Amino acid sequence: MKITISAAVLSGVVLLSGCIPRIEVTPPSKPITIDMNVKIDHQITVKADKNVEQLLENSDESGK
């Protein structure tokens, strides 16, 4: 009886060892391309002190 139990376990191990899944990682044959349509808008505002504005206006007038 010991022989039949060990034979059944051995045959079960042999049968289950054939069912191991195989995972394979291969690189793609073509390069990966990513197309992105992106539109970027910027709005920049500069706030200056009134004294600075007058100074800039005076320097513009003197440069002309």
C-alpha cells in the first residue's frame, strides 16, 4: 500500500510539473511612438508700483 501511495504522489507531481505557465518578455519589433497634440498658452502680467511706472515712462521719453 505504501508503494501505491508513493507511486500516485510521484505520478501526480510529474503530471503537474508539465502545467507550469511560461511567461516570456520580448521587446517589440517596431519602436514605440507617442503622438501628443498639446497646445500651451501663457499669459504673463506684470504689475509695477506707480513710482516704477513713472520711472519707466521717463526713461522711455528720454531715450527717444
